[in-house]
Amino acid sequence: MYHEIKNSIKNWNEDDRPREKLASKGRSSLSDAELIAIIMGSGNRTESAVELAKRILQSANNNWNELAKYSIEDLCKFKGVGEAKAISIITALEIGRRRNSQEILERKRISSSKDAAIIFQQQIGDLPNEEFWVMFLNQGNRIIKTEQISRGGITKTSVDIRVIFKRALELTTTAIILSHNHPSGNLIPSPADKSITKKIKEAASLLDIQLMDHVIVSQKNYFSFSDQGLI
């Protein structure tokens, strides 16, 4: 217990306290490890919070996107990280993801498959399970809203077409872009992907709604049905 208290941030030397550093020098002065250390608040019996944070980051190749993939169980494997600390880290990363996504959605006009792919990659590119999302657009191809339609397992998710078009009519949508992620990283569309795309296109045409694209994403790459002439 003595060692745990000793490694609490409030007991560090003043120059090593990231909270005070943020207050006196600004948020940009903090290293990635110091940011995580503030979230955790303490280290373990042999490491300070910053030392523990550095080790966690190193395990994720010092990459926030890689760290965002970690589950509660993954983080709890580190000595000194319990469920509460793990949840705090995951929550902070999720807040960052949502903030970044909202900034893009507020100003974005979709003019290419890449525009849509970037947004969907931020939403679902690094998820371990498949999710199916739809981007609802107005007449100027500006985003009205982007929403999750369904969530599945590692290899597939089911899609209720009625849910898509009920929402499209509620939002007075003139065009939609579909997207789902492939956790495996293999972006080649499956027969099921092609089949659901065809069904949605047919339903959209009956409602005078344009299906602009279906984008399959991973964290870094994407496959566009439109670019490949499949729509």
C-alpha cells in the first residue's frame, strides 16, 4: 500500500506532475504518456503512472489508433491497471473519436468515395466486430446524419432495409451512402455484400433516393462499390 501511495501523482516532485504542467504550460506541453497518466492517476508498486503509461503506449506501437482497439481485458493485463482505470482510458479515447467525427460531420460535403471513407474509417475502421452504417445526405450532398443500422459479429452483420428507409424518409434524405467494416482487413466484397447492396439500390430507386456508394472500410484502406462500377 505504501508504494502505491508513493506513486500517486500528488506525491511526485512538482516538476513531474502532469496536472500542474498542463495548468502552467498548456495541454500541448504534455506527452502522450503524461495524458494517460493523468487519466489513471497512479501507477503500481514499481512504476509511476507515467512509466506505466509509457509501457501501455509502447505495447500499442505508441499509436492512439492502435490503443483504441484495446478492450478492458487487454488493459487490465498491465500491472496496476484495474477495471476502473481501463474504463477511464477507453472512455477518454472514445470521447476523442466522437469529437473528431463531429467536427468532420458538421462541415463536410461529400464529393468522392474517399470523403465518405475517411469519415467511416473514423467511426468503424478499427472495430473488432462488423457494423453497418448509413450516411444520409441532402440535395447538395452534405451530410445530414451518419448512423449505425446494425451490429454483428466478427465476420458478418444483418441489415434491415426497412430501418434504413424509414430513417431516410424521416430525415428528408435525397441520397445515401452505405458502409460497413471488415475486421479481417480483407476489403473484397462478399456475395452477401453485393446482394444487400443490390436490394438497397432497388428499394432506393422506388423512393427516388440515390444510392451513391457502398464503402467497405478497414482502419487504413477502403473499397468503393461506385469506384469499381458495382453500383
